[in-house]
Amino acid sequence: MHSFLALYGRSPRRWGQGAHPGHVGARSSLLLRRAIDGPRCSCRPVVTRPPLRASHKLVTCERRYHDERLSNRSATITARRSTSALASLGSPLRCYMSLRRLGIVCGILGPLLWLSLIGMAGAMRPEFRHVTHYISELGERGSSTEFLMRYAAFGFTGLLYVCFAAALLATFRDGWYSTLAAGLIGLDGLGRIGAGVFACDPGCGGLSSNQELHHLFATLGFSSGILAAIAWGFTFHRRGWPQPLTWYSVGTGILALIFLLVMSWSRNPLNAPGLFEHLATGVLSLWLLVFAAGLTRHPDPALCRS
């Protein structure tokens, strides 16, 4: 008995106190099984199941998910870089965008100021008749409204037209047709400025150099305004703006041309050259006002960038 206990490392005292008979039987059966089967060998082949292969759809979705993550990450990095670039520009960029908006405001104020000053100067001279007299006679040399018409009506509004043309050039930079149309508005402004610098003779019927230069710049202004309305009509069509605005622009240019031709007709039975000149400048001014006001609310991509 003592030799059996010594073999299993048990003392008689511990056997009687803490061992359970079931535990001894389990241990004995385990030792007996090891004696029969022999020790475990590490060189026995281990049977493993082959790895599961993912389906083609699962692999495709996984690749697409990773591609989308990479594209989103690159887009985020690009947006952060552009934002940091805009932030680094700071006040110069904001100043540039504010100048473009200011140029559009000049396009709204120019026609309004031009028509208002014509009406004001005409009211200041009781002998002036809008039906029979030319607009240039309001700024003729020696008249009471010379300073108002030459420097405020012709000069300042011409400068507003040039500023509006500069804003258009800075906004629409994706085609030669937009550049041409904006340049024509700038020529209209330069024609007005030149007509103010060189005032006409009394009655606008003299043969002096000032009279000739005034007539030349006035013709330049009217011709450029007519061509600008027609050119912007085609530009609106190419940029996908509303079709009524396209026809309105082209129709304005054609109607103003007809009014000027009737004004210049020496055999006109109506004998109202001033009336047709007022109608021509009125339709052109109204068109420019509608155009400039429309720039503040039209969803053009070029305007969204500004």
C-alpha cells in the first residue's frame, strides 16, 4: 500500500483527507490509455481544412470599397489643400471678388444714371425738345447743362460702362465670344467718354474738329452698344441661358439699329431725329440694365466662382 502511494506521490494522510474516489479512477484510466496507445508523437499528420475561397462578387465589392475610400481620401486632401490655398491668399482674393461684384453694380448704375441725367438736363433747359433735339445738344459748348452732360452723363457713365466690361472680362474667361462681347461694352463706354471730352458745337451742326471728334466717338458708342447686344445674345445661347433673354438681346440690337437709321434718314417725314435717338439709347440702356441685374441671380458656373 505504501509503495503504491509512493508511486503516485500520495501520502496516506493526504489520501484520506482531500482526495475524491472519482478523481483517482479518472486518473488511472488516463494512465492506462496512454500505456496502451503509447506516447503522443508530434510527427503525426495534422488534418486541416482548406481555406475558404471568397466569391467573385465579394472580392469585387471589397475592392470597390477600398477604391471608394482611397478616392474619398484623395478628394478630402485636395479640398483641404485648396481651402488652405484660398486661406493663404486671404484679403487679396476677397478684394478681387469684391471688385468683380462692384463692376456688376456699375453695370446697373450706368444706364440708370445716363437716362436720369438726360431727363434732368432736359428739364433744366425749357427750350430743349426731346423730340426734335439731339441728346448731344444738352452738352453743347456754352450751354447751362454743358458741365453736367459732358462730365457726369458722358464721362462718368462711360467709366461705369468700362468697369462693367472689365468685370465681365474677369468673370467670363472660357471663350473668345464672351471676351468679344465684353470688349464691345467697353468700347461703348470709351465712346461715351470721348463724346464728353469733345463737346459738339451749338446745335451740333458745326464743322470744327471738336464736332467731328464728338460725332466719331458718338458713332463708336452707338455702334458698339448695338453689336454688344447682338453678341451677348449669341453668347447667352451658347452658355445655355434662357431662350427669351437670347431673343431679347438680339432684338434689342436690331431695334436700336433701325431707330438710328431712321434718325439719320434725311427724308424722314416725321422730322423727329431726337425722338429716334432717344428710343435707340433707351432700348440699349434698358437691355444693359436687365443684363447686369440678371447677373446677380443667374446660376451660371462662371458667376458661382465669383
